[in-house]
Amino acid sequence: MKLSDPRIIAALPELGVERIRGASVAERTSLGIGGTTDLLLIRRRSALPALIRLLRVGGIAYKFLGGGTNLLVKDGELPWVVLQLARQEPEMRLEGNTAQVDAAADLGRTVTFCAKNDLGGMEGLIGVPGTVGGALRMNAGAYGTQIGSYVRQVELYRAAEAKIETLWEKQISFEYRHTSFAPDDIMLAVKLELPSKPYREILQGIRICNEKRRSSQPLNQKSAGCIFKNPAGGSAGRMIDELGLKSFSVGDARVSERHANFFVNAGQASCADMLSLIEKIRQRVHASYGVELENEVILWTQ
Ligand code: EPU
């Protein structure tokens, strides 16, 4: 969508918002799929309620993009503008065992920064791509660790109230790849409380997780991580693998040979290719196991 309302365009600089015209969403997502639209880069967090009000009044649909690492976006000219937080400096601060982290900070960088300051606990999250805000929303997890376990406070734009609020851990529920945040809430910052651990010990844990990940996941290919959530007590990847569906493809959208719950863009996959692959695999698993796999990947395909 191209913004054309001169009143909206004129108000953006005052709000500390930079407009990138005709931005490629494919270039901003790990799958490398997605069309073009105006991207609004938010430098001043406090201006978010005013920006959203401005868009609402102007009848402009919008979506909020985090790190784009768990997302499938449709092709062509997109019918909404995309909002994204610009990176801030400094993006993290420590106070004792508490790390105050901006939502736009890279998750891996956060884990490493905390480790260098002898704060551990998040070793399992080291290879999870994306931002801290995205990890929070989804309660990202790996190797027995989930980010929600360390959250003490979250600052967010609360869509229902149209204002910025702070929530304490008790006000948020974190479950497997699910949280109680509303779909249109926007994460702004988090306070994590982490256990003290010597850097060398944390580094050892990080190395082990990196090694496990490298040997089981297609890290050098374009993907959105796992496509489906694991069903209770089961593994989506194992089921797809057992059905002999590794390398099964629709156009350039392909089930990874390394991990069957990763679907890769092996070239010029379109959103329609990837969606069709997802549905075909879901049906095959349902037909054989009677299990309806639920998406883990977020779809912006309508
Ligand atoms: N397996 C196969 N074939 C495959 C893939 C897996 O047989 O192609 C088997 C493995 O051998 C293992 C079992 O399935 O016995 C589970 O596999 P794995 O340890 O790779 O874990 P997963 O359940 O497939 C989950 C998360 C990953 C996370 C890993 C490591 C989900 C949907 N996936 O994968 O998270 O990195 O555990 O903790 O919960 C993500 O969220 O995007 C993601 C990649």
C-alpha cells in the first residue's frame, strides 16, 4: 500500500517515524517471501499510540513486523502498511540480575550480551532467529528453555486501551508457543531476570545447543523455522519424515531434507507455493495419523 494522504505523510516526521516507500517485505523476512508496501520505521516508542491513531482515523490498515523470522507474507502490492521498531542504542541495560531489553534487539545478541555479563539461563535460545519482541509474543523456546520463564515485566502498546502499558509477569501467561498478549499488542521492551552463572559455563551450554541445531536444522537455507507446532506428546517433524515427505515440494517451496518441520524457499518460492505445501503436508499427516497440525508460522496471507 502506498500512503497518499498528505496529512498522514506530513505528520510522520514529527512522530519520529521514517517512511520507506515500496519496501520489499521479502527482504525483511527469513523465508524471503512477501510483497511490497510502505514501511513505517518507528524511532520514538512513545509516539506509537499517536501513530496508530493517525492511521486508524485515516482508514489505513497496518501490520506490525518484528524480526520477520516466523512469518509467511503474501506476494504483490500489500493491502496494509507495515510498522517496525527501529533499533535503539543502547538496546540493553543490566542492573544486577535484571536485563532491560528493547523489543527490537536481536535475541541471539541479547543471549550473548547477558552471557558475557555472567547471566545465564537462556543458552537454549541462542540459535533462535528474530527479535526479543517476537520471541516474547510467541514465547519462543528451544532445548528446554522458553523466554517466558525469565520475564518479569513487559512494556507494550496495548491495542485494546490504545496506550502504552507495563505488565508484570503475573498478568501474562506463557504457554508452549503461545502467550496471553492480544494479536495486535505490540511489544516494546522487557525486563528479564536471569540466574548468575560464570561466562565459561554459559558458553559451554551455548556451544552444545549450537551444535545440536547445526546438525538437525537447515540453518543455511531460507526458512521460517518450524512450520507446525508439535502436537501434544508428538513431533510434527518426525511424522512428516516418517511419511517420506522430506524434499516434497510445490514450486520452490520444499520440505527440508534436514528437518521435516522446516519448509525452505529453495529459490523463487511464491507465497501460494508455500501455502499449498503447508496444506498438502497437513492433509497427509491428518490422513495417516488423524492429527490436525496447527501452524506455528504466522500467516499474513489474506
Ligand atoms: N525428527 C525426525 N525427523 C525430522 C525431524 C525430527 O525424525 O525430520 C525427530 C528427531 O530425531 C527427534 C524428534 O523428531 O527425535 C524431535 O525433533 P527435534 O529435536 O528436532 O525437535 P522438534 O520437536 O522437531 C522443537 C522445536 C524447535 C526447536 C527444537 C529444539 C517446535 C515446533 N519445534 O523441534 O523450534 O528448535 O525443538 O528444542 O516446537 C521453532 O519453533 O521454529 C523451532 C524450530
